[in-house]
Amino acid sequence: MTIEVNGSERAVPDGSTVAEVLRLLGLPCDGVAVAVNGVVVPRTQHGAAVVPAWAQVEVLTAVQGG
């Protein structure tokens, strides 16, 4: 299925969870915030929250420094 991640289309397996999408992107589950279709998904739900086809996913990573 196709989803949009930070403005770019990505192909992911049907039924992928937020955690699986992060793994496919090579991102850790810690230190990121994820919203699916404008709704923030709590980190505790990343393994259970299924991303629907054509969802708009926003992934923000924490950055150290100033």
C-alpha cells in the first residue's frame, strides 16, 4: 500500500503498524514523535496502531544541541 511520510510517497506492506513503518524507514522507536492523519500516536501505541492506505504520516525526530 502507499502512504505519505513527511510529504513523500512510500510503499509499505498492507497492515503495517507505526512501529513497522519506523523500522522500514530505518528510524528508532525512541526519540521520535509520529502523527497519522494529524493525530499524534503515543509511543506506547506504535506497535498496535495500524497505518491505513494513503495515510499522511509525519515523523519528527528529537535533535540535541542549541
